[in-house]
Amino acid sequence: MTVQELGEGRLLIDLDFNSSPGIIGSYLIPEEEGWAVVETGPTSCKAAFLRGLAEAGIAPVEIKDVFVTHIHLDHAGGAGALVDSLPKATFHMHELGVPHLVDPSKLIASAQRAWGDAGMALWGPIVPIPADRVHALKGGERFPLERGGHLSVLATPGHANHHLSFYDSGLAGVLTGDGAGVLLPGSSHIRPAMPPPELDVEKLIGSLERMRAWAPQKILFSHFGPADGGMERLLEAEENVQWWVGVAREAMRREPTVESLTKALEAADEERSRRDGEQALIARRSGMISGYQMAAMGLHRYFTRKPPPSPGEAHSGPRHPGAEHGATPPR
């Protein structure tokens, strides 16, 4: 099924990323006049997105606003490619991300360095968005929705400095982008999303606290889909960030290399998955979006910029017993 009904007129399009369902989603929210989209996915998912609109019975001209949580390719790489297909839409993003979507030359160079020629097949081309179709956000803005509700913009840095989340009052849910991590169907636990170059653990945890201030009933993950128990999920996300920081910090003390951190994160997370009875295939699917090496690179860069704090300092590591040595995953 390409389109899933979420209640209150909200819809989720499965973008079938890399021919894999349940990896990247795009949300459709009814506005007072037309529809809002949250997340476009990469250009390689453009056809799946437009098929989803057709399946939902929504004409492209009915899309009034497109919101992206941040400019990473799996979330907004396809925004520019949809400009002509969504002729009435304004594209909204954090003000720090606007220059990179209007002129994506740095994004293109970064993708080439990271993926080489394989990136084109995986993500598709990155197309610029005309400046007159873009609206910059800071956080704190509100957009009216159908039946008197609002979509509220939350500044949630940490995963990236320009990361935004969105509170949908109609569902009492937060669309968290990567700010609350990754929870794919069948996963036993939320996997943190901690890539370079802008990872900031303190800001990431502060953003999770900011999301909790809205007391959401649901979390709407970009990777992937809705999850009930919003407050509990956000607490779980924070606990897992703290745990990964503790595992990586101990590995950093033993051997301060990306390879060391990668092995430590993978070993700890795989042991937890075995304990929870999670199928190995699910863990590998999560790795398509939040891989251990990428997190290791992010944490290594974070620790290098800022020396790892001692256990017990605020936001320095997991809060469960033994986690200062990466020993005990959260339950």
C-alpha cells in the first residue's frame, strides 16, 4: 500500500526508497485551502510521491505548502525536482538551509564525495529551487490547518543546525524528521541518527526536551510512520542517544578512530537487537538510513571538536546504570 490513512484526514505516502517499502515517508496534512506536505524524500522517489498523490485523489495543484525538516538528501533532495510538478506550492525550510536548496552546488559536491557515481542512482539529481518559491523559517511560526488547527514550527537543532520539527495539533503529533531518530516497522527500538558534520549532542537532547514540552500523543517518523505514546517515545529517543554517546565515548578512550567507534556501536546495538529478538534484516534496513559508520563519524567529529565530558556531567552519556562504560543498553 502506497498511501496510509492516519486519521483526521492525514495521510502517509510510502516513497519506496531504493525499492524498499517502509524506509522514507512523506506526510500529507489538510490545510484550510489545499494540502501541506512534510518531507519530499530524494529525487529518486519523485515518481513514487506523485503516484501517492494520485492514489490519494489529490491533484498536484492542490499542494499549497511543502515543509522540509532539513536539507539532507533523504528528506529534501527531491524538493527542487518537484517545483514544476507542484506549481502552487511554496517550499518552507530553515533559513540556514535555504541557500543550499536555492544553490545546491555544495550539496552536490558533498554527495559526490560520499557516494561517488552510485549517489545518482540512490538519490537522483539535486535540482535548485527558484528563490521566489522559497520561504525561510526560524521556528515559532504557525500555519493554519483544516478545522481550526495549526502546524507549528519547532527549531530542533542537534542532528543538524538547521533541523526543524513540526507539531500537528490535529493529530497531537510531532513530525520529527531525524530529530527523534529512526523507527522502522518491526524495529524493537529507536535508532539514533547522529551524522557528521553538525552533530551536537547537547542541542539534540535539548531539542527532544523541546518536543516533549508539546506533550505529543504521537511521533510521526520520517523513517518510518506513526508511533503512539509520543512522550514515552521521545524519552526512549533521548535514552538511546545517551547510550550511544556512552558506548562511543568508551571506544574513543580505548582507540580514538572512526573504525573503533563503528565497531563498538555495531556490537552494542546488535547485542541489544539479539536480546530483544529483532530480526537481523530489520537492523540492516535501519542501516540504510542511520548506519553505524555514519554515527561513528558524527560522534568522532563531535568528540574531537569538544573533548568527551566525564561521566555524570549533564547530557554526557546514558542515564542507566553501567552505561558510562557502554555496558547496559536501555530497556
